Amino acid sequence: MVSLVLLQPLQMASGQLPDLGDPARAGLSVAKEKKIGETAMRDIRLNETSYIDDPEIEYYFNSLGRRLAAAGGSRPEDFSFFVLRDSTVNAFAMPGGYIGVHSGLVLLAQNESELAGVLGHEIGHVQQHHIARMLDQRANATVAVLASLLVAILAGRGSNSGAVSEAALATGQAVAIQNQLTFSQSFEREADRAGLQTMQATGFDPQGMVSFFERLGKISGNESADTAFLRTHPLSRERMADMQGRIKEAPPRTVADSNDFVLVRAKLDSENGSPRDALNRLQRHTAMRREDQAARWYAISRAALRDRNLPEATRAFAQLRDMHFESPFVDMLAADIATAQGKHAEAVRLAQEGLQRFPAARYLLLEEADALLNDGKPEQAASLMRDELVDSPKDERLYLVLSRAYAAQGKPADQQRAQAEIFVLQDNLPAAVEQLRLAQRSGEGDHITQEAIDSRLRELRARVKEDKANKLE
């Protein structure tokens, strides 16, 4: 995990560690852990340039990560996974169950079991409340201070140090922080064991964790390979021996990679470098195995779309489609190509067919709604988003599309209401109040709509007042 360097190193022998997973004896309450993570994650989404805001990629990692978390005995909804565009090989856990992965690590993983091993290890840190224990000496610090320092260190550990890290470090509060602090060997062993158990319970090959760590150790001496993971997860011989001993007791297991794993790596690869350079590089690749061929055609088509080379994108996609390589990634790509060709009704159809095949891939609804907007049908797009918000009321992307749909219909009050909810999710309550004030003054909508605006405005004003009172305490 990325070093959460928010305190001086704790001098604790392994025998002095709290019982595994005992949050009551951790320095932070579960509620404060969650709040710190939410605050840090909000800053990353809004300000960190390396954050990959892609619902398709997010869908894959949350599907895999939450499946692992559930097998490890946790509630899957308590975890959220995201990817940073960073060539360094790293992964990290944050308070509140937020787990990030660098794209460089995903591309280095040779199979899905290796990626699952890394995620299982990070999930283990969260399950064992290691972060709360490390923050014990600063448990009385404010959420804002802890979150800002956390984001600063996260962003500064990789090759891409973004605006968030620079701003937070400039406060001067990070001057005394020791950037080399890492989890204790005891904590790392706990995360190893929890990760191995989780992998076995999920059906992945536990050898994946060992093989990935071993390969990192072998390439760490290569100056061109930035394996930040080993700087933040120092591997001792004892830890490696412990992991190897444990997997020897397990029966050998051959696990095929999912099609989604193959294509999420291809998508990340297609976005490396300029569109033209990526396309030229991918066209030079050769592939023998079926899954590698599918990845190659998918990546070429994606890179060609970035390069606005529709003939090449269409040609490569035809090769992929002929392989019958089933995945919602393929359906999404088909709809994206139709959109680029100006065939918006076809894009709507393709997104709908993809949802019928893969109903869990809810991001295809966003694709359908975008296509409906492009096809001049904002009422249908708005209806789709309203229906989906019933089950996903905290999905900012749904409100963004809803806001666009209302704007296209010439309904500024409804647009402002949708925008207000976006600001609420971003924890910018004053901006949300201002949007609702504008909607209120417009006088648009029937009596029921105005009552709803008034009620929500009163609720948010009360929350603003409460926040101000809490800051004064």
C-alpha cells in the first residue's frame, strides 16, 4: 500500500499488535475512517489529473474487487476501487475501503489471478484496520487535515504528482512527515494471509500473488522499471517463505482469465501515449493466443478511435467481432464506433442489446442515454436516468446526464435541481443551495415541483448551518 505517512513511525513489536480486524481497538472510529476516505477520494476525483474517470474501467475493478471483498467476509458495498493513469507499478488502500491501482501495475500483471492477488492484499489491509492503527497517534486530528495529507502523499508517490499533492504539501503540515514510512512487517504478513485466503475463497489461483511479488523482486533492479509497490510493500524473505509455504498446502488450480480482464488491460494500453503513437505501436504487435489476438484488435480499434481514424477503427472491430469474444467492453466499443459515425439510433440499439446480454454492466445505460441525447431524444434520456437514480442515488454521472437532458429540453429549473445534487455529492453544499435558489426563483414547474425544491432547499440550508457549527467546535 502507498505509505500513509501521517504520523511518526510506531515502535510496536508484533506481539503488541491489536487482535486481527478489531476496529474497537484502532485509533480511529469506523465512521471517521470512512469520512477521511470519502474526503480524500472526492479531492482525487475533482483535482487529480491522473484519475481515470471511466465508468467502464471502474465497473470492471469494482466487480472484481467487491467479489474478492465478499469472499473475504466483508460487505462488498463497503469497498470502492479506482485506477490512476500512472506508469509506476503500485497499488494502495485508503481509509474507508477505497483502493486504488496504478495502470502500470495492471499492465504488468500477466493474468487475472495476479491482479486479484494485489487487490486481495490491499483488501486485507482494510479488513485488518491497519490504517486506523497507524493513525492512532493522530486520531484527534480533523478529517480535513488527515484527508489532505493523505491525498498529498498518494499523488506524490508515483511518477505523476498532480495539483492536489502540490497544494496539500504547500500547507506546510507535511514538512514533518516521514515519506519512507511503510506498514510494519506484521501488518504486511496479515495482509498477505488475508489476501491468500480471499483469493482461494473466490476461486483464483493463490500462486498469482506469489508469482507477481517474485517478478517484481526480479525486475526491481532494472532502472527503467519503477516498482513503487516494493518501496511501499517491502518484501522480506520470511514473508515470501510464508506465502510459498501456504500455497503448497493448497491444491494446484488453473484459472482462465475473464474476457473483461483481457480487454480492460487492452483499453489501458490503447490510451498510453498519443493516439497516433499508440495506434502505430499496437499495429506492430503480433499475437498467437486467442485472447491476445482479441486484445490486440480491441486496442487497435480503441486507439484508432482516439486518432479519429474511423476506417481503421471499424476494420479492427470487425476482426474482433468475428472472434465472438463476448464482453460488455465489446458492446460499448460497438456503440462508440456508431456514435463516431453519426449513427446515433444504431448506438442506442447496440447499447440496449449489450445491456440485455450483460445487465450488470450498468454503464451501458450512460452510453444509451448519451446516444439518445445525440439522437434528439432528451425526454427518453432523462427518463432512463431518473429510473436508474432510484437504485443508484449517489451516482454523480447519472445526474450529469440528467442535467444535460433537462438543458436540451429547455427546463432550466430541473437542470439546476440536477446540478444541485451533483454539488451535494461533491460535498459543496453552498453551491448546491445556490442552484436550488435559482430553481426556486425561476418559478418554473407545477406546485409539486416547487414544493420539492423548497423542501430540499430547507434541508440543505440546515446541513450548511450544522457544518458551520461543527467547525466552530
